[in-house]
Amino acid sequence: MTDSNNNVRENLDTVLSQIAKAARAVSRPPADVTLIAVSKTHDAESIAPVIAAGHRDFGENRVQEAQTKWPALKTGAPDLRLHLIGPLQSNKAADAVALFDVIHTVDREKIAIAISAEMTRQGRRPACFVQVNTGREPQKAGIDPGEAEGFVAACRTQWNLPVAGLMCIPPAEELAAVHFGFLKDLARRTGLAQLSMGMSADFEAAVRHGATHVRVGSALFGTRKKMETEGN
Ligand SMILES: *Cc1c(COP(=O)(O)O)cnc(C)c1O
């Protein structure tokens, strides 16, 4: 095993204990928070030690990249859960439904309809999160906060999607806690129990604000070599 693999295992222990500490600080059981190890841009060799350490939740932001890496990695750990955390194009909906166990980025009618049709066709029902653009950033994916309640209702009743929760990516230059608090209120209003929020820079704050899923990449695997764009 190389040094960098040892580092990834150490980082995993560190992040898990930081999550546990943040959870206990607000009287939440640490087991209520799922750490999604965001492995985008990292190859199978970097990911394998994290699987070997017993970790089972992984996130990727591109369908195509995930298709090249994960089928082989999954054969060694059939119980692992793969999370799609990047924007989804409707022409990738079939592949996404086939490969992923959770889709965090349902954010518009066209995508909801495409996923719903694929679920029916394939007989697979990955859990869905509705992504909310809490900062109303034009370049960012996510439903407008003002339309979120209606969209969640339509996902449930019109398209029969298994909606588990809400997801957000706060604007980089704003206080993340405000966005986490907003998302938590919105989840309460829509009767959703799960919150996908918090990344390497702010996952402890997210846990204190009720995150059930934190998406952590660089704090585990190190900084990524190139700035990847969002999406597929
Ligand atoms: C890359 C990515 C992350 C992880 O980011 P880090 O800052 O490396 O922890 C989390 N969420 C989404 C949607 C991402 O694209």
C-alpha cells in the first residue's frame, strides 16, 4: 500500500470523527449522518482502500465517468451505494437510473419526467433528492426556492418519484449556515426527512444544521488535479 492510500484511510477516520463530534454537539446520533465520499476525478486505485476500510457510500458528478469506474468496483462490494451529485441531462437518465442508488440532483420537470419513465421501464427506483438553488445563482443547477414546494409535490404525485429529501450547494462567498437553515425549513414544510448538504469546507456546520448526507471530496482524497466543470 502506498503512502497516499494510507492518507486516504487516515482522512476517512478524521472526517468520520469530525462528523460524529458535530452531531453530538447538537444531540444527534452520529449514525444519522451518511458520509458520501466524493470520488470524482479519482481512479479505482485511490478508491479501493476506502472500500476496503468498509466505507460504502460514494458520490460522482458525471454519469459517464462513473460508468467507467464503478461497475468493476461494485462487484467487490455489492452492498455499496452510489450517489449522483452532479447535474443530470435527460439523455443520460437511463444510464443514471441503471447505475446510481441515489440521485441528488432532480431539479426540473424535464429531468423528473425522464427519471420517472426510466424507473418504470427498468423497474429500479433510486431514491431522489430535489436540488434547490438556495442562492438563486444563474450559473448553478437547482430549482428556484420559490418553486421548490410545488415541484416536490409534483415529483411525488405527478411523476411518482421516491423523493427522500432536499439538496443544496450554497454560494461560495456567502455564509453556508444561512442556506443550510433555509433548506432545513423547506424540508420541514414539504415533509421531507433528509438533507444533502455540506462539503469539505463546511460539512461540520451542515451536520449541526441537520444534514443527513454530507458530500466530502478533497478532505478525503486530497485536492483534485484539475477544476472539473459541473455536470455531464
Ligand atoms: C465535488 C462536489 C462535492 C465535494 O467537494 P469537496 O469540496 O471536494 O468536498 C460535493 N458536492 C458536489 C455537488 C460536488 O460536485
